[in-house]
Amino acid sequence: MADIVLASLNTVTLIFGGCCSNVFALEKIIKTEPDSGLLITLAQFIFTALAASFSQITPTLTLRSPSVPMSKWAYIALMFFGVNMLNNWAFAFNISVPVHIILRSFGSVTTMLAGALQGKRYTWLQVTSVIILTVGVLVSAFADAGSKGKSVEASSGDLGSGLLILLAAQILSAYMGVYVQDTYAKSGSHWRENLFYSHFLSLPLFFPLAGTLRRQYANLASTPVLDFPPSLPVLRSLEMPSGIAYLLLNSMTQLLCITGVNLLSAQASAVTVTIVLNVRKLVSFVASTIMFGHSLSGMMCVGAGLVFGAGALYGWETSYRIPSAAKAKKVKEGKKQ
């Protein structure tokens, strides 16, 4: 029991610590150079593929034989590449952080719909909690936009294109989540393999985009040097451009974040993963607001309450009530026999 609790705490720490730090670094990059999505994606993929390779290399420096057919990993890698490219590309279309969170909050709905199309069934309480959670994120995002005096409208052409890109990313992400769950169910929960191959097999897809990558790197390399505190003399001596420093930070925290997500995917259903990630999005949202000196409005607090309440409701239904009912039914049937 203690091992299970410890594993769960490690997973939660990776997701909330890594992902929230990742969002902070991402915002720093986007404010400096909005059209950096492709370079951000490549840096994340290279860093994660290198880190994950240690779990897949044998003492003779050869790759371990995969436990899952390579064709499935290639298909997952293609979808994973597409989802990340679309999500980061959307920032080039004047999509603000609030609008980005609003659209990505519908992941729980699309994941549930994808599962339903594949024959999965959900209780009314699970469905209700997903709806409440989505409403909570929407309320929080709009409240934040209003408190900062921002409009969630961009130019109609850019906004429309950006929204379509994010919608496509959510649909593809939902399908990928269900496909990964089915793969784990058939071949075992080999999340370390997934972490490595989903990134490694995606790298060749960046070659046709080399020109754009060079331009984006040059833009970040021309940003002002990051002023590290005197207590870090080694880092100060590097005179690293702030854009490159935040790019490295974003890549490192992405590894922590996605490790936590893969651990959770191996332990829970696709909808549970989406619920946890939606709660994490709101935590990132609130943390960002506080770090940049913005006060939390009443509507923001209402949104936070809806999200955390819905997350707790879904967790109780999925982790306690449904298993308890199934166990009671099994005991009752056993007595009849």
C-alpha cells in the first residue's frame, strides 16, 4: 500500500511540478518570439529522446527488442508529432494563453467521446464531472482575460485559423489517448518504450523544416543575455541569451512533465489522465497569474472550485464507487453459486 501511495505521489509531483514549470518557460519564450513553436517542439523531442534512450539501450549499446510491435510505436509517434506541432503552431496565430487553455480544456470531452465511439461506457457521474470541469476552466480563463483587461479576440482570420488548429489537435490527441490505452491493454503498460519511441521516431519528420528551424533559433539567439544572480558564477560566465536559456528550461521540464503523464497513462484510464491534466492546467493558470502579480478575481475562484470539485468527484466515482460496486456484485454472485 505504501509503495502505491509513494508511486502516486511521484507521478503527481512530476506532472504538476514539471508541467507547471514548463508552462512558465513556454510563456517566457512566446512573449519574446511567438513564432517559435517548431523549435520548441524539436528541442523537447531531442532532449526527451536522449534521456529516455538510457532505458532502451543494452550493455552492448544496442536497442532492446521492443515489447510492442514497432508499427504501433511508429503510428503513435506520428500522432504524437502531429499533436505537439499543432498545439505549438497555434501560438503563431495570435492565440493568447487564455484562449489556448480554453480550447485545450475540451480534451476531456473529446477523449470521452472517442472512448464512447470505441464502445467504452461511462457513468452519469463521470460525464457530469467532465462537464463541470470544462465549465470551470472556461470560467477561469475568461475571468483572467477580463481581470487583465485583455480581449480573447484576435484578428478574425488569425483567430479562426488558430482555433481550428487547436480543435484538430484535441481531436487527434483524444484518438491517440484511446489508442495508447488499447495498446497497453493488449501488450502491457510499457510507458518507457512509449516515451522513447514516440519522440525518437518523430525526429526525422523535422528534416524538411530545417530552414524554419534555423530562422527560429537565430531569433532566440539574438535575445538579451539572461542575467543570472552572482551566486551562480558559472552560469553568469556563459552569457546565455534569455531565449535559449528558457528553451533549455522548457525542454528539461517537458521531460519531467511527460514522464509523469506516461506513468499516469500506464496506471489509469484515458479519461482519468485527461482529468488530471485539466486540473494541472488550472494550477498552471493560477500560478502564472500570481507570479506575474495579478490578483485572483471572484470568478477565478469560482472556476478553481468547479475544477477541483469536479476532479475530486470524478476521482471518487472512478477510484472508489465503481470498484466498490463491482466488488460487491462479484461477492453477491459468488454467494448465489
